Amino acid sequence: GQSLEQPSEVTAVEGAIVQINCTYQTSGFYGLSWYQQHDGGAPTFLSYNALDGLEETGRFSSFLSRSDSYGYLLLQELQMKDSASYFCAVRDHDYKLSFGAGTTVTVRA
Amino acid sequence: ETGVTQTPRHLVMGMTNKKSLKCEQHLGHNAMYWYKQSAKKPLELMFVYSLEERVENNSVPSRFSPECPNSSHLFLHLHTLQPEDSALYLCASSQEYGTPTGNTIYFGEGSWLTVV
């Protein structure tokens, strides 16, 4: 089966940088995705890494190391609106998407 | 607005009731999903439909019954649920299912279900 590990909670102040790590064990691998979910809202797609390296999209970046079965989401210049839950997800050999339990990020003034 | 609309947003039902959750996607996608989200747990995939055909049924109890009348609509029929079934039920869609690349999943805002 698949398993994904990510921290349950992270707290940081506005303007800070937060890194959310995700380690995974999966049979087959076709990419690591990140989703953001605000309280009461829909999970929304943030990024997708199929190959090793860093993908940057504005203040958010995502990194993947396939040899280490590891990735992270980097949130820079944190803003209050970034307070949300962040989920990593991997696509396995059946192309099914399996999600982690989520990391709750709390941004303080 | 994600292009995936779910109704109702909140539902309270007794254990002997029959109710249904509805999902509609306006994205022209071919695959639709039901996920269950419980607090502090990973999203659990329940059912997948591709081109209106059920392709995944992840050991979900028969008290949950999906229906996909066309590629834009998905229902989850609920019957004799248990209190532990209380959760957020998320509908989602993607362009395709069963291919290695892309397939970004677009979620609706979910239906909060409370079983009393």
C-alpha cells in the first residue's frame, strides 16, 4: 500500500518561511502533488513534481527527490491568508492519488 | 469557484434515513470521484467513475451507493448510516483517469454530514 508522512502542525509569523516535508512509500511513482485547503473550503491544487528538483510558483515552491522518496513545499513571505491545511499526494503505479493526513499551517501576526 | 458544485453543504440525518449527496462538474471532465475526509486523517478515496463507468470501489460499505447518470453528475446515496460515517464528503473531477501524467483533481467544497 501507500503511506505518506507529513507534520501535523506548523506555526510561523507573517513574513517567515515555512517548509512542509513529505516522505512517501508507494508501489510505483508518478509524481508528487500538493493541495491547499482553507477551513470550510475545497482542497485546491498547488503544484506537481514528476521529476527531481525545485518548481517555483510565486511565493510557493515544491521540491522532489525521487531517490529519497521525499519532497517538500516551501511557503515564503508568509501571509495571514496562507493559514490553511496543506496535503501532499502521490500517484502510484495504478495512477491513483493517495493523500497524506495534512499539515495545518497557522500564521500569526 | 472550482467548477465542482456539491449540494447540500450540510446534512444532518438519522441512522434510519435515506438521503443523497449531489455533485455537478462544469469542467467537461471524464472522471469523477467521491472522497471521505475525517479530522486528522488522509483523504479516503471511496469511488471513481470514468466515462460514467465505476472503475474503483475501495471496500466501501454498501450503505453508501454511488450513481453516475452522466459525465457531469455524480450522486452518493446514503442509507442506514452509522455515527462514525459523520465526515466531510468531497466530490472531485479530473480530465481523465488512469493515465500517468497530469490528472489534476479539482474538488468541490464538500458536504458536511452528521449522522445522529
